[in-house]
Amino acid sequence: MRRALLAVGVLLALAAPPAAGAHPLGNFTVNRLDVVSVSRDRVDVRWVLDQAEIPTFRERGLPPAVVLSRKRADALGGLRIAADGRPVALRLLPGGRITFPAGQGGLPTTRVVLALRGRVHDPRRVVVRDEAEAGRLGWRSIVVAPGDGTAVRSDVPSQDVTGGLRAYPKDLLGDPADVRAARLTVMPGGGTVTAPRARGAGLQTTGGHGGDPGFARVFSDAAAGRGALVLLLLAAVGWGALHALSPGHGKAMVAAYLVGTKGTPRHALALGATVTVAHTTGVFALGVVTLALSQWVLPEDLYPWLTLASGVMVLAVGTGVLRGRARAWRRGRAHGHGHPHGHGHDHAHGHDHAHGHDHAHGHGHAHAVPDHLTTRSLLALGLSAGIIPCPSALVVLLAAVAQHQIALGLLLIVAFSVGLAATLTGVGLLVVRASGLLERARGAGRAAVALPAVSALAIVVVGAVLTVSALGRVIV
């Protein structure tokens, strides 16, 4: 009985909906910071941009001076400042600079620092808005610094928790700051600022853009000839397996599906193979978009649509499985007087399992209806679990293109996908084994009968959560 209860606990935990922020998309981000100071005769802004690997890759081939000119135009076009209800004209000060710090996989990032200034005369109310690139992912922050001859009260903090967009609070990577407006009340004073405490103050920071640098590091070592290729391939497999352990990579769906349909180890292996092919294909397809279509379609804009497609497929599969379990229950009640599975033993005869037929021992030896375990549903679930490519794998693909190591990059991505699928397959085999233990455990007959229906319902819940969440992002 204890083993049966343990199996139930494992299955219910795996059937929980995926956590938010499964894919942080750190390598897509465009991060901006405006440090504003108000003096009696001027408003100064220190404008900082930290652009991650993939947006930087889209500007490859452009001279630094051209990129800097574009960023200057972005700063002037996006910033809006009003003093006492009147617009403040901003101009760029000399000394703007652009650098390209190294990022993941040997790809560069972009860092720009500009100084802007606007003239005012004893302002009392100042409103600052940064409206540029409203749809882009990333950290957006406005902070206030002391000015000359003023006492400023602000509704945004005076503390920059990122150190000028050089480090980010680890606990906020999945929920970055999104401050695009500030309201300041200005009085004559001695250069003071009264402001609320900064969100993320005191938290441990990280210098990366999020995502998973381990896999990108494997590619960097392989491209530089450091280490044996077979060991690097094994490392890529390992990083893929570890990546799949993070929330939201289909473990709940695989577990619930195999329980709801009484799947076998063969079905768990088929799901793993489908995930491998789907994930590898998804990375290649998104790479093509980044390389050829990024002027019209931002790669990160496709993720909500991919998530929506995944959610719809999961919802359709779950609905089909739940319908099949309901039919089995009704048929069992009609032929088995309320006990569709008799003593909890199922016997497959001939091709019965391939066609989804259960031979139930009970009153009248009733035959249950199909469990809805079909090739189509297996493919749909595997596709839904692997269709959303991991950003770190896309970084490796783009790094391979930039360094003319395309064959090496593709090989490592396939290895990474195999590792990801291995974890999902392992989860599936564990669930199949746990289901068998539950059905053979004494006193667990009712749980063994109810668990497939509960698991089918869990698939529907997961699909509905994914679909609603993706719809919210697509509509916005």
C-alpha cells in the first residue's frame, strides 16, 4: 500500500501544470536604463542599452558607427520628457560610446551609453517616459539621481540595482523590471532625492543575460578545438537532459498521458523520439527566421504563437483521452456492474493493445472501449513538448553560422535534443513502472481505476493553462 501511495504522489506531482517562466528568453532581451537628474535649469539623462546576443546578431555586418547612430536615434525617438506640462526638447551630448562585450557561444552583445540634456526653468513637475521598443523583452528601468539646486520627490527609485545594466538580480530574471514612466515633484533644495526602495535591492545578481550558458560553452570549446568531440557530444546530451528538468518542458504532459492511456515503455520511447525530432526541427526553423526574415518577424515574437500551438495540441489530446476514459467507464458500468476493471487486471490479447482494447475481468468479462492511445495522439503530444526551441540551442546555431562551423553546431544541437528527450523518456518509463506497481498493489484497486481518468483530466488542465497563457501574450 505504501508503494502505491508513493506512486500516486509521484504521478500527481508530475501532472501539475508547468511553472511560469519556463523559457526566460534571456538571449533575446533588449535592456534599457534611464538615469534622470533634474536641476533648476536642465534635465540630464544617462541612457544605457544592454542588447543580448540574438538582437545583436541581427545587426551583424554593420559598422559600429552605423549601429551607434541607430541607437542614438532610438534614444531621441523613444524618450519623452515634459516639465510643467510642456515638452522638453532633448539633445545628445558628446561622448556617446558603443562596445561589444562577449556573450554566450562566442557571440557578441551590444552596450551603448549616451548622455542627453534638455533645458528647463525652475520646473515643479517633471514626467519622464521611455516609449521605445515597447514590445521587446527585457529589463526596463528609470531611476532618479540628484540634480543641482533641487529637492526631488520621485515615484521611481533612486537606486540602480543592475549597476548600469551589468548585473541583474537572479530572483527577478523571470520577472524583470518594466518601468517606463516616472513622475517627479521638484522644489528648490540642495541636490536631494526622496524615492521608494528599489525592487530587487539587496538580492544576489548575475552578470549573464539568463538562459543556459553551459550548452553554449560546450560549443565554444568544440569550435576552439578544446576537448575530444565525443566528450563534448556527451556534454551536450547532459546539458539537454538537465535543461529538460527545469519547469515546463512537457514532463507533466508525458506523465499524465501515459497514465491516462495506460501506455507502455514502447510508447514512452516513441514520445522521446518525437520530442527529439520536433525540438531539433524547431531550432533550425527559428534559426532560418532569424537569419532570413528578422527584418519582418522578430524571432521572440514567435514564441507565444508556438506556445499557443502547443497548448491547443495538448488540449486536443487531453480531451480525446478524457473522452476515451469516460466511454470506458460507461461501458464498464454497463457490462461489469460498476467495476469496469474487475480486480484491477488488464489482459491484452493479440493486437488488442495496438487497437486500444482492454479485457476486463469482472461481472460478465466486459470489454472496455479504446483508451485513445493512437499514433496521432503520440505524435501530437511529442510535437507539443518539443516544438518550442530552447534559446540556448538557437544561440549555438547562430554562433555556428557566425563562426562558419555549421556542421558542428547542428551536431551538438541534435545531441542536446537527444538529452532533452532522454529526460522525458525517463519520466515516461518511471510513470509506466509506477502505474504497474499501483495496479498490482493490494487495496489500490479504486485508485488504479481512478488514476487514468484523473491523469486525462490533468492533460486537459495543462493544455487549457498553456492555451490561455499564450492567448494573453498573443493578444497583447
